[in-house]
Amino acid sequence: MNTTTTLPDVLEPPHLARKYGNLGLIPFGVGALLVWLVGRHAEAQYWVTLALSAYAGVIIAFLGGIHWGLAMRADQLGPRSFGWAMVPPLVAWLGVIMPPSAGLVVEGAMLLVCYAMDRKLYVANGMAHWLTLRFRLSALAAFFCFLGAAGRPHG
């Protein structure tokens, strides 16, 4: 009986992580599309934009949770790790309580900031093989936030 396992030549996130990550983009894409499709119906557009902003806020809070979880597992728990873990949910909360179109800009920018911070964290924790997926998901989610913000009528 052979008990050795072979590693793939190139590490990548598990299939389910890629699948669920991509499925998680659907509310971003549908939300941004709906902001534009409801056109000048101000009330409908407000609620659709708010829903997109709220979803972005939930995802950003989740990204902060990754830092919290990894800090809990670390041998030396530093205040810096836990401190940064609190930043994404606080910024997301601010984005959600702002007018929705402005909040989407803040949230889109925060998604990119989270990716920049995660580049350091993932490499330091031997998870660099997740960065391609994280980049794609973050870039598309941020794009949809910016697209949704641009579709909101001003004035």
C-alpha cells in the first residue's frame, strides 16, 4: 500500500474555493447591472445601489476575518494583526452608512486595499498560491462597485 501523496506541480486553491469565490461575484455583477437597468427610477435605483453596497460591506468584513483567524493561529499574537483585522469591517460599515453611491466608491477602494494587505499576509503564511484567485475576485468586485457607483444619478 502506497501511503505517499504527491503534490501538484503548481499549488492552487481547491476547486470549491474557486467555485464559491466565483459564485460570490454574482451579486456584485447583478447588482451593478441592475443599478444601470433601473435607469432613472430614483427609488428603485437607490435600493439596488444600497443592496450592492451592503453586499460589498459583508464581503469586506469577511476579508478582515481572514486576518483575525490567521492571527489567532499564529504562535506570536501581535496587536498589529488583530488591529488590521478590525479595519476592513469598520471601513465597510462606514461605506454602508454613507449615501450608497459614495459608499460603493469607498468599498471598491477598500477591496483593493484588502488585496494589497493580503499579498503580504498570504506570502508570510505560505498561501501565495491563493493570490491569483484573490486578485481576480478583488479586481472584479471592486470594478462592479465602481460601475454601480457610476450608475447612480447625481442630483
